Amino acid sequence: MMLVVSDAAWSSSNADILRREAAALGELAALQLDPCFAGVGVPRGDGRTVLVLPGLFGNDFYLQPLHRWLRRIGYRPASSTLSINAGCPDRLRTQVETGLRRIRRRHPGPVALIGHSRGGMLAWAIASRLQDEASHLVLLGSPAPAVVAAIRAASGGDYAKVATSPVAAAGRQSLKLLDPDCTVPECGCPYTDDLRRDLSVDTRILAIFSRDDQIVTSAACQVPGATSLEVRGTHSGLVYNRAVYPPVARFLADS
């Protein structure tokens, strides 16, 4: 299915954003040359499951470098199973959770979660359901904190408030096309309940964001009381950014 955004939504400034985001390919190339990507100089993992969730319109394919690195340093990366992260978040969360339950039957124990952009909101919802079984939550350029705060304040979780207008417009259009009956957050579905629920005090949170991000504002990514890290680079490239990998390894290893 092709998602079409009106020409008016894509101004010259938005085209410039897309050109900047293309630099993520350079970030991937730089990562592959960095010793940390080979596991050099970073702490080893304990074999726990790490669920990795893609951003808006993404799937598990673009996250494979992160998956390979997690496996290389001693974790068990788990795929989201999503063909595309778009549409009703309650439907998506249910799908991800179903796959995670199958993995946890084979490999019980605490779970760490990593969510990129919109994937951070799904990761937050799942962590709230897992409670103390969610050991770590890593948010990469994710507006989850702002959306959670808005939903808890009963002012809605409009992505337009934290993302550039073309991204917000595309997200709304995909929701209408894929799940026309979904009215999140007004629907009051289990997903909104998940975001309203407090995370376990045992769930440690790391929020990483870029000062150069042209998609999601850095203010929307910060979690009060949690560990925050600002880096340089693109929004899309946060999953490849070599400045991200060592802090994530240290965070996951610090139980």
C-alpha cells in the first residue's frame, strides 16, 4: 500500500530535512569501521532478551546492524515482527507482545527494550505491562515521554506536537488507511491505559537524542529523572550512530 502525502506538505524545507536524513547512510558506514561495533571496549551482556522496535513506517530490516551488534556483545535480540510500524498502536503492541511471549516461553527472565522514534512509544507501553520484568528501556530519538505526559494530562498524544508537520501528517494518514476505526488516544484503548500506567521503579530508562534531529524535538525525548544523552547526527541514524553504541552497552550491562 502506498501512502501519499499532499504536495503542500512537502515544502522545500522538508525536502532539505530528507536530504539531511540521507546522511544516516554515512553514519552506518562510520559505525562499521568503529571498533565498538566489533564489541571492542564495551562490556559483555548476560544473554538477556533485548526487544528492538522500529520507528514510524519502519520494520526490523533497517535495525539489523543493531541486532547483530547486540548478539555480538552477548545479548539475545528479539525482532518486533512488524512489517510496518504504522496504524493503530494497540494493534501493533498486541502483535509485538504476542511474539515476545513466544520468545519468553523459551528464554524466561528480564527483558530489555530499545525503541527508535515511534517504536519508543510501543516499547514504553510494553514495559508498563511487563513491570519489573522490564529491566531496561532505551529510547532513541523517541517522543514517547512527551506523548505519555500529554495522555496522562488528558490533552491527547498528538504526534504533531512533537514531530515535524509532514511526519505527523503521514502518521495520521496511515492511521486512516490502515485502521480507519482507530481514534487513539480518544478511544481509551488498552494502549492508552498502558501509557498512563507507571513504569516499575526497577525499570531503568536511558533517553538518547540528537541536537541535530530535524524530525523529533529534543525536548520531547527527555524523561524527567532518567538518564539522558545528547549526541550529534540524524534522527534516522540514531540506530547507527557510533556515539550511541558504547553508552547503550554500558547501560544494559549495569543491572
